[in-house]
Amino acid sequence: MDVGKLAAVVSLVIACATVQAAPTQAPPTPTAAPTAAAALAPSALSQAVVALVRADGTTRDVRVELAVTEAQRERGLMERASVPDGTGMLFVFPSDTTVAFWMKDTPQALSIAFIAADGRIVDVQDMQPETTDLHQSPAPYRYALEVGQGYFGRVSIAPGDRVQLPPLPPAS
């Protein structure tokens, strides 16, 4: 690995605060969105619809904001009062990662699905509001989808199920 690539990797690790980072640094902070109609309006982030695909082939669409830059991933859904069912945020990383998430400055409980590059859901975890507990995938992932806590269970989505992604802007 050349020095430039190594510096970029080190910067990403420090900026995103993986579990190995110093305790004063933080991972991307998940949070929540307002009402169903305005759920995605406050941020001016790009939006898309992803399809959650159950093992039996049935699907459930989720309208998402896209967090594709480092700054957008760090901000996440911070300080939003709610995330209505059927909405969320898709965190898009430039390559597979093991970055951990936390809930600092996030007033609503969320669930997160860690998604491999091929769209397979690697893990689903519930996250409590206003905590700095780290939530890390048991395997590398390319995407993370945050929704209101319990949504994945209510729509019968579990590890091993898939997410169909639309064409996405490149992550940086």
C-alpha cells in the first residue's frame, strides 16, 4: 500500500472512530427524522427508495435519505425527534468497513441493519437513544440502514434477508 492510500485509510479510521479509536472520538452518529410527510425534508440530502426483501421473496419499500459523504455519515440522523415507519437513512461507504455506530445526540431509539456489498443483511441491532454504546457489525459491511427501533421486526426482516439498492451516488 502506498503512503497516500495508507494516509487516506488512517484518516477514514480516525474520522469515523472505529472501536479501535481513542474514546474521545466518535463513530457516525445515528438519529431520527420528523413526521412521515416531512421525515426526509429537513436535511436536503439525496433521497431514494430501497426494497427490503424477505426470505420468501416478498418486499417492503423504505424511503431513505442517503449519507454518502464522511460529514453526512458522521451527522447521520442526529437531533431528529422521530423516524416514521417506512423511512430511514442509508449510510453508503466507499468500500467495506467495520465502523461502529453510536446514539449520542439521538433522541429516538433506532434499529440498524448492516448490509454487505451484495445486499445481504449481515446483522440487525437495536440502539438506545442518547447513549455512546458502540454498535458494530460482526462482519465487514458496505451499507448501514437506520430505521425507527423495532421496524425490522415489525416487517419480518432479519439477517440473511436482502436489500435491493437503486443506483447510488459514489461515496466519499
